[in-house]
Amino acid sequence: MRIATVEATPNIAVVKYWGKRDNKIILPMEGSQSFTIDSLKTRTTVMFSDKFKEDEFWLNNKKVDLTDKEIAERMQQLNIIRERAGITLKAKIVSINCFPTAAGFASSASGLAALACAASRAAGLNLSAKELSILARLGSGSACRSVVGGFVEWHKGTKEDGSDSFAETIYPANHWPELRLVSAVLAEGKKKVSSRAGMKQTVATSVLYTARLAYLPTLLKEMREAVGRKDFAKFAELTMRESNNMHATMLDTWPPIMYLNDLSKQVIYAVGELNANEIKAAYTFDAGPNAHIYTLEKNVPEVKRMLEGINGVQKVIVSKIGNGPVYLEQEREHLIDPKTGNVREHYYDEKANLIVIKEDEK
């Protein structure tokens, strides 16, 4: 049976990936660092079968047009998996996100990491973490960091074929057990400028981007050391300044890109007030308005109160540091019926925080 199901989670970067030196195989201009978290899951089932006449992809219960250029680029890993496994079977892919999609919650990271893991397992491949990271990178750069857990660094690499550009765990998930991520949903809509398009514009037009690249090697070293020492004050300063720096290069892009909205700015000011006497929180924003705040377990109630006191905050989600993708072995957990190849009826129950699979099929 050529079927596999994987749940992967996003990673929220503290040193951001913004800009490619190779757009086709997604090689970054510089390295980046993140924490893989334990919530906001994407579940993906991949099935290869001679019953299928063409590849098919369902995301959040909607069939995706695989002729779309950006979607086709993200799916290039599928053909590589088939080639490596020595198969020509078509695939059915069914995926569901348990959080907002394309809104700065790193849904592409969890989704493409889950796809790399599930598709390679379904094809009969037994790949190392490094190989999975390189494979996931072809779908989405940040996805290469979600195939492993803990504090992760994506090495930019120097080889043209990308064989040395992969992510690895620097510190495991249990290295800093008190660390938490408090995420605030400020807007659930899809962003106007995709990350892929935005970073291309920044590299081409931002005057500030050169200065950013010059500083990043130092920042990567300092961040690695701060996390190693569990020095929250230093970690927080580096994280917030790095987020500001990336968004400054976006604003300096021509025409300018503004992912942050007025609520995002309110969060920045509120964190500043919270940190007035003691550093308790560190905000960071990906390519979207939603806020991610790293803090320590003891400060979570205070951070939640701060966020819930801002008019317009829709939801607050608390996450721990996660261990990376999980392979689901039970047949009832597949989003595809292994016997028929049909998509099983499924939905995410937000109140119960679980994916419900119905017996009915479509």
C-alpha cells in the first residue's frame, strides 16, 4: 500500500529567511534560525496508485489547480521523489491546515514539510533528516526547517546544486523547556503580496538589503549563543531587532511592501511597555500582520492579558517548542481511503482542536 500520513507544524523564525540566490531550487542569500513549534498542525496524506490518471491536490477541502505556476513550482519535489523511488504512479495529496493559511503563520512551512515526509514515505523511500530538509526546501524555503524539531538553523550552503543547503537541529526541543510562543491572530485573510514575490522585489530594489546581508552572519552567531545560554534578555533583543530589520527592508523595497497593519504596531508598542522594567516578551513578525511573541512560561498569563487587551485581536494561541513531524500509522487517520483512493470527508474542529474524519466519502 503506497500511502502515508504526516502531521507537521510551522517554525517561527527568529533570524528570518528573506531573499534567494537561486529561485528555482530555493537557495537562500543567507542562513536563518527558527523554533519548530508543537501546535498549528498541517495533516497531509499522500497516496500513489495506478488508479489515478493524474496528480490531484486538495487543500482545506478545495481542489487545487496544479497548472498554476506557483503551485507547480511548489510541487516539484513530487517528481524528484518519483524519480528516486523508480515509480511513475500518479499521486493524490490531501492536506488540511488547523490555522490560517497564507497569513503569516508559516502554513507553507508545515504544509510542504508534511508533503516531503508523507510523499517520500508513501513512495517507499527512507530518507535522512538532511535529505528530507533538502526535499522540503524545493517546495518552500522555510519548510526545510520544519522537518526537524527544536532550535533549527538552515545553512545557506555554497554549492550550486544546493546539496549543502539544509536545516538541522542545533538544540533539541527540551533544551529550553520554559520557552513558549504566544501567537496573536490579527487578520486571517490572505496577504496581498506573497512571500515569494515580496522577497524577489526586496533583493532587486532595497538599498538597505545589502547592509542586512552584511550583518546576518554575526546575528546568526549571537543568536546561537544566546539560545545556548538560555539568555532570554539577549535573545529577546536580537529577535525583535531582527524582525524590525527585515520589515525595514520590505518598507525600503520599491514599490514598498507593508505586511504589518495598525494592530501589528499596537502589539509592538504593547510589548515595549510590558518590557519597561524587565524583558518578558519578544515579538517577531513573518511576512504577514499576525504577531508571534516568544516568552517564558511564567510570563504567559501576562502576555495573554496584554494581547487580549488590544481591541481587534481575534485569537491567542500558546505553543511549546516541538519535535518535528509525526507519522500517523493508523488507517483511520488517513485523509484518503486506502481501499478506494477517494478523499475522505474531513474538517478541523476548532473547539476540540482535532481533525474529524467522517465515514462518508466524496
